[in-house]
Amino acid sequence: MSIFAPTHKLIAPAGEETPVMLFSQSESHKYRVMSEIEYLEGSEAIYEWHPCQGVTYRGFVLNGLKILPLEVSPGWHYSRVNSTAN
């Protein structure tokens, strides 16, 4: 089994943040939203996310929930490595 590696966070109306992974569904533009518990138990994802519709549960839009990408830690800096550097 691979390791749970969250890519996004599910944010509840009260501000709680849950790390989640998004899995593309080939038959639609929706993504399955998988929490760590669901991932480790091998259970089905409860929520789906669509870029235009937002978070849904069994086809019903849940207006209070949001999906946001995880932020890069403040200490991280990206740089390009030039392989031809002297």
C-alpha cells in the first residue's frame, strides 16, 4: 500500500481543515476526495469535488465545504538547477 500524501485540504464552515487527496474520475470532471482514514481503510470516498460545482455528497452540493491546495511551507524556496553551470 502506498503512503497517504495529501495534496489539498477540505475546509469546513467552522474552519476545520482536513488534509485530503484528490483522485480523478475518468468518466467525469469530478474528483473523489479521500481523507486519510478512508484511504487507510480502503473505503469509498464520501465527497466528490468539481472545479465549478464545488464539494458534493451523492450529487448534492455542499455549499459550506471548500477544497484548497495545500500551501507550500514558508521555508521552501523553489530554484532551477542549471545542469550546464560551471
